[in-house]
Amino acid sequence: MTESALSPAVQRQLPAKAELAEPLSEALEEATRQGATAAEASVNSSFGLSVKVRQGEVDTLEHMRDRGLAITVYFGQRKGSASSADFSRASLMETVRAACDIARYTSEDPCAGLADAALMSADAPDLRLHYRWDIEPETAIDLARECEAAALEVDRRLTNSEGAEVSTHQGIHVYGNTHGFLDGYPASQHSISCVVLGRIGESMQRDYWYTTARDPSALQAAIAVGQEAGRRTVRRLGARRLSTRTVPVLFTPTAARSLFGHFLGAIQGGSLYRKASFLLDSLDTQVFPNWLNIEEQPHLPSALGSAPFDGEGVATRSRILVEQGVLRGYVLSSYSARKLGMQTTGNAGGIHNLVVHPGTMDYAQLLQEMHQGLVVTHLMGQGVNPVTGDYSRGAAGFWVDNGEEAYPVEEITIAGHLKEMFERIRAVGRDVDIRGNIRTGSVLVEGMTIAGE
Amino acid sequence: MSDNTMQHNLDLARQSILAPADLGETDLERVFGRLMGPKVDAADLYFQVQRHEAWVLEDGIIKEGSRSLDQGVGVRAVSGEQTGFAYSDEIMLPALLEASSAARAIARSGGGGRLQAWKAGEGLALYQPLNPLDSLSADEKVALLRELDAEARRQDPRVEQVVVSLAGVHDVVLVATGEGQLSADVRPLVRLNVTVLVEQNGCRESGSAGGGGRTGYECFLDSDCLKGYAREAVRQALLNLEAVEAPAGTFPVVLGPGWPGVLLHEAVGHGLEGDFNRKATSAFAGRLGERVASPLCTVVDNGTLPGRRGSLNIDDEGTPTQCTTLIERGVLTGYMQDSLNARLMGMRPTGNGRRESYAHLPMPRMTNTYMLAGPHAPEEIIASVDRGLYAVNFGGGQVDITSGKFVFSASEAYLIENGRITRPVKGATLIGNGPDVLTRVSMVGDDLQLDSGIGTCGKEGQSVPVGVGQPTLKVDALTVGGTQVG
């Protein structure tokens, strides 16, 4: 396989910021020329490689390469947007014209417009978000092979595989607007993942594990990823159902992340101004127990959720979102902030590293603390009503007796109400999962309804 | 008729994709010369130009509008079970040749192949090759949003918020294969949706409704259509204000007709996709010819329904779509296949090779999946239940194809007590086991309905539009994830 290493289609270098700034500035100028009173645009360029090995053989080898320019124009309080993957001058002009055309038909919206000029990021800090991983396809394939082999070696009941995947992505994002703001930064994300299947009699189970980081040297070893995927699949074998009951539930970090995802959904501006949130008017009220603290930390070096500025050029900053259980802030863009009569929190495009302060107990201690109940490792479906907070999802995990995992369980649901679930959090573990934008340990919640046999 | 449609679509695709790049058929031959080789079993190029627009009304004003243009070419080479893939957003010869080198790196030995003469593929004519974005003027689109908003607010004074969205896609694709087949499709797709928020005594609930298909926007101009969406969204929201806690436990469940067919999509549909069965990772693997459902159940995947959201004249590999019987009177009879998995399993492609875009690899996906009508009157089905749940509307679902466990979330449901529908209950997730849930179907209604054109299916990170449907049906035991124990 020497050919792929030499292939010219394999992009090796990100374009420089200045190279992307050029079409962006042209687009902004053209918008102004066409009569826009303000405009903002972003340009992205990214590339990557992904290889998947299944049962020792290459399954897919994919080269990715994407570009895009998106522009929003304002004619007073009316706006229009357009985007294109074609950077040619003709296409650029057409894109700007399309956005301007649309703005003739949208309505005056008193809250529409750029974020305030005074809030623009200046001297964006270098958050070390970009690391190259100069891995040849051959090496990536070998790594994926090692990973899958390690998984299948864990137990002879592991009889099949969905494969192991190694992927590397790099991209650069540049944003600019007619305040004169224009900045951008490169970022990377590299991953190794593995999914294997096990069988007992007629019943099969699957599970997975992955490692992902901006810096390839921060990745878990491929063999360790495989072994963890293997172990996780084995321990699901022989899963049973449970009868219907009300018990405490311990969400492992990957499952717990979704709980704070629902929390974020409820305190983001769009849900609040539409009154489509179960946490409406909850600012400065007790939402979590009085020992629980949550921060937003946008400047964590090399973290997956870090960003120097948000989708409107507003400088991001660290802040306390939940202090001793009391909600201290919302998640706002300049638009939703204006709708609510507030100030943007630098969250156009979302949160940047939500950090739930870890507690003192590790996973084993949390099991002891729970004594008897359900550990949820997997959640299924979308049974969450963001307006009322009613919660009902499919689940799988372990039944815990005497503070230890007794046996795996599946085909059950867990249900409750998110507001009550938040109040009933009894502990957060120190087993924090940092592979994402929401960082939390395991979360122990009292009194949830399990439906089963 | 369909021959003419294919010819027309091919002309249009050549004109809008190849001509601007100054690409001719001899250029494509050069690309295949680089892409093909002795160890390459199959190769294809997927050219696409997609225009998309969206309009949003909120707070009674036209708040947002956007247009996007996405175009590019995906290049694939397949050698045995191995796939090499690269794509480019530049439709031009050098980029194509580069992508071809990258994709064919999967097959180790060199040596160019030789392409036979080009021939046009076959396809169906299930929709007009029109551009829905041009089917109404911007003024008319805006008026449509306003009318639906007004209609929703007219329904009830408790309506606090109305969000209306209108979206259209004009998708032109051209598929060239290493066997010298050229196929094209021009695919319109429109969608209109209304979401309302109602408020009463400080309690809030939302409801939504909508529809669409492979047509122009004019299908929404019928005022009965708009009234229908508005009425449905408001009705659902108000109903949920009255809803009591849902029960927890295992009960008989009666599913309404139409969109609740998401049950079939999750419980059996994904598990019958060819890739999962070739790899034996599906709970249905190796079970062709076995009984997997009650004899009342016949389930098909049908990509040939005119104008439906899940329908296609050809799939994304140039294979005409078809109606595939997946389960016939309870017996597993077929899988859904793309060309790669069909070849490796010694089966025929079924026109289910689909991809989100040129930047994604095709794989077996559903089109419109539904259960055929049965003998029972819907009232008779409900009357047969002593204590259970009647679920008529759903959010999404999910399945673990290996364990077979699936969920789908009811957004409108009622208690059945002594054969009668009584109180509405809050939304709850239903969970079951795919390989045996249909064996527990004891009654099937005579009221087959398809959904209104709202479904989007996600698999391995790729989204494609799909349809579902079913008649009213009764599952003797399904677990209901409410909060009310006992």
C-alpha cells in the first residue's frame, strides 16, 4: 500500500488564516456594496482520514475534505443567510446576493443584529487546540488492527466485531463581521474507537470504547481501547430484565453527560424566550443540591470544548453557572439575550466546556453508597420533554446489590421528572470523563421509576 | 415513460453538473481508467448538486431565511469487502483524478482497467423533476408561513407561541459506475412544520404537526392542509395539558395507524439491512425463512410510492427502487441491500443503497417501510383490551441491532380501561425486543396509513428522508416507561 501514501489527493496542510480571510472579507464587502447595513460570515476548511479495520482486514479507507462559507446580512433589522461550498468569486457573489434577496422578505426584528462591538474578542488566547497527527494510512490500519485484536482477545465469547476505527481531523475556522472583527484558529480532533460483539447461546451483545483528543499524544493506547471495548461487551452478556420498581439510579459518566445536556437545553436562550423550558425563571433559585457546583471553562488548554470566542466573535470567559446548587447564569447568544433583556454570555453556538465539580467518591465507593439500585451505562431514545421536564428513556446497565454489580440488565426504562431528578442528586463521582464538551463523573440520583417485566 | 424520465434527468444532470466543469464522457473514462484495476470489483462516481432553502416564522414575524448550495463528487473503489473512498467539493478533472488515486489505494496492485461503452441506467418516474425552490415566489412562501401561523393562533386562545418552518431541497445526482452505467435523478423534497406552545394556569405544553414529500410547495396551498396541521399541533399540545402520569410496566399496547409505524422501522427495519446481516451483527442474521412475526404481519419496504418522502426513482448507486417484502405472513423473506452487501451475500441489490451526500459512503437504508392492512376494525382492537395503552403519536426511536432491543417514544397516548379509551397520559418511552415484538401482534387493523412525510432516519452519522406506516395494531405485551407504579 505505498500508493496511498503518495497520493496527492491526501491533503497535508491547513490553509493559512489569511487565505480564508480573503473570501470572507470579499463576501462582507460585497454585502455592504449591495446595501447591507451589517454582515457577518464564517469560513471553514477541514480535512481528515479515517480507516476502519474489521476482523483483521481493512473495511474502509476514507479521505475527507470539506469547505464552506456562510454569510448573514442585515438590512436594518431584517436578515438573510446563505452558504456555499464553492469559493470561486462568481459563487461567492451569488451567495451574498442570495442572502441579500432573502433579507427583502424577512421581517423587521428588533432583536436582530451583530453582537455589540465592545464585546468582540481582542488578542484571542492560544488555547492549543491544534495538533497534527501525521499518521500514514498504513500506520493507522496497523493501529486499528492492534485495537481490534486486543478487544477480541479479552474473552472467547467475543465472536464478532463491528471493527476498530482510527481517525484524524484538522480544520480551521475563521469568523468576521462588519465591526471590523476578523479572527480564526485551527483545531484538531483525533480518535481511536472499537466495537465488538459477544454471544451467549442465542443472545448477542455489543459495546464500544473510544479515546478522543485534540493532541494525539493524549490518546489512550490502541490496545487499551480494544481491551476496554472487549471487557465492556463481555460484562453485558447474559443481561436480564428487571421487574417494575422505584430505586436509586447511578448514571456512569457517559450516561450522566446527557443529564447535564438536558440541563443546558433548558437554560439556553432559545428555550427560555420561547418559554419552552422546564427551568423557566429559575435564575438565582435552587436547581441542584446545595453542594453542587458547575462552571463553564472555555479556556482549558487543548480541551475539546475550548474556544477563544463564540460564533459571533464575542470573547468567551470562565464563569460559574451553578453555585451551591443555585443557577447563576443562562446560556445566551446576543439574539436570545436581547429577547430576554439580558447580555450575551458568549454562547452563540453553544457551551464551551461545562465542568461539573467532581465529588470525592470513585465508582466503587458510589456503588457502596447506593448499596442497592440500578447502574445505567446505556440510554436509548429521545423520551425527554424539554418543556415539562418529563423524562422516560430506555436503559441498560447493571443491577447492584450489597454495593456491588450483581448482573447486567436490559430492556427496561427509567422515568422521572428532570427538575426532581436534579434535586435528588445525592453524589457526583470523581471518575470524570473528559472526552467531550460536558465533563462529569458518575451521578447518583434517588428515586427513579424503572419499568420492566 | 420511465425511459424518457431517465433520459431527461441524464440530460439535465449533464447540463447542470458536468457541462459547467467542462467534463465529458471521455474524461469520465480517464477517471475510471485510474480508478479501476484487476483487484477492483466495483467503482463509482457520485456527482451531486444540491440547493436547499429554509424559512422560519416565529413571534408572528418572518425571522429567518437561508439558502445553501452544496456540490461535489464522491469517488469509491471496492475490492472484496474493502472500500476506498474520497470526495471533493470541486467538480473538475484534476480533483477527480486525485480522488480516484486515493480511493483505489484500497486495491493493492496497479494496472488500469478499461471501461466498456456508456449506457443509460433504468429508473422510475415517481415525481416531477422540478425545482421546489422555484415552485412558489418568495412572497408566496412568506404568505404561506403567515397563514399557518394565523391558523394555529385561531385554534385556541391558550396558544402562546407558534413556530412555522418551511424547507425545500432540489437535489440533482448523477451516478457513473465502472460497468459503464450512467444514471441520474432529479429529486425535489419539501417539508412544512408547525410547533405550538400552549399555556394554562402556568403549565405549558407543546405540540407539532407537518408533512411534505417529493413535490413542489404547491401541495401546501390547499387550505385544508394548513388547517389540518394547525388543528393537529394545537390539539396535541392541549391534550398533553390534561395528561396524567403514564403507567410503568408491561401491558397490552394498541398502536394507532400511520406514524406509529416507527415501531417497524426500529424493531425490524434496521435489523434487516444487508450490511448488519452480512456481518452477522444483527439479531436477525441467518434467520431468512424463519418465523419472526405473527401470521397477521406482512411488512414491506417500498421505494416506489409516487411522491412520498422516502421514495426514489433510483437509489444512490443507480439501482431502481422496488417493493421488497421483508416479512410475509410472519416469515422473514428478505433483506434490504445495496450493491456491495448484495454481491458479498450472493443476493440481488434491492435499490436500498443510499447516502446522505457525495461526501458519505452509501449503505443499505430503508425507503418507505410499512405493514400491510389486516382483518380487524380499529374499534374492535381497542375493545379487546382490558387494561392497556393506546399510543397514537410518537417522537423518534432507536434500536440496538445486536441485542435487538428498541425504543420509541410516545408523545400522545391514552389509557384503555375495560375496552374503552379513557384518560390521556403523558409521553413515555416504549421498549421491546425486535425479534419477538411482532410475534406478539395479535390483531391488525384494516386501516393502513402512511405518515405525512416527516421522517428522517440516522445511521452511522448519515441522515436520509424515510417514510413509515402501519394499520392500527395490538401488541399483547410491551413495556411502557411511565412513572406510575402499580
